[in-house]
Amino acid sequence: MPAERSLLRGWAALTALVAALSLVLQYLLLLRGSVGSAVATLRFFGYFTIPSNLGVCLGGARLASGRALRAPVAAVLALCIGVTGLIYVLALQGLWQPAGLQWWVDMGLHYAVPALYLAGWLLLLPHGGLRWRALGAVMLVPVAYLGWAMVVTALTGQAPYPFLEWKRLGAAAFALNLLRVAGVFVLGWTLLWALDRWRRR
């Protein structure tokens, strides 16, 4: 229906806009540091927050333009942005106190975009197309990110997140952290699959 399509496109446009503004401002803030543009760029893309918000931005822009987003793709975006928000709230937000413009960027990337996208995914996008057995393919996302994060760590000398500082933590604690993050992805996908089935009914 026209009203529902307008609501969908409005939500998608707003979500994409908030994500885009937050991403651009975060990159500019990193460039203001003294590490140089190359290292700043590597660190920028080393945070899982960035590709998850970028994916939501591109997906939102596609929906706002009137094109469809395949259900599994929309769900993977929901999973990634949900994990971004959840891990930040549970493990990272207490490690620093952003102020000024950085506070607004932080709110956008870790709170506003996850809340906007997850709400829209649940209430506005079509449901019924998810399969729990797709979990195996979905888990390639955190595996690929881990590989990239290790490359960024080697090139910049700084891990994107404290729980990935394997030299400081030691092998056992590092492996335990990986298992915890993997568990978040498994539980997150299971929850999205259950919500998808519920919304289909």
C-alpha cells in the first residue's frame, strides 16, 4: 500500500542518513589525530562498528530508493548492527567518556542506528524468509572480521578492541573472548530467526 511504502522509505532514508553522518564525522575526528591519514583510515575500518553501520547505510539507501533488500541480507545487517550495539553497551562504553562532537557520533553509531534499523527490520520489512541453518554461512562474517582485525593490529600496532589484544591477554583469554563473541552471533541469529517466524504468523 502507498502509505506503508512511504513509511518504509522514510524509515530507510532516516536510518541511512544517521548512519552516513555518523560515519563521516567519525572518520573526520580520527583524521584530526596525530597518527597520520593512512593509520587513521586503517583504524577506522578496523572497528566492526564501521562496516556494520556502512552496511546499514547502503541497505537503507537501497530501500529508500524503492528497491528491495533480500530477507537474508536484511537479517544479516540486523545481526551485525545489533551485535555492534550490544557489545558496545555491555563491554566497551565504560572504557571511555566521549565528549562534544564525539559524543554525538558515539550515540549515532552505537545507539541510534542499531535502534532505528532493528525496529524497522522487525516492524516494516517482510518476514518469513530466514533459515536457521544459514547460521554456518552467517558465521563467516565474524570470522572474516577477525582476520581483518588481526591485519589491522599488525599494521597499526593497536588492536581495534581490548578483547582482541591477544599479546596482552594471552592465548587462553583471547580464545575465550572469541568464543564469547561467537556466542553472541549465534544467539543473535537464533533470536532474529525466531522473530522472523513470529512476524510471519
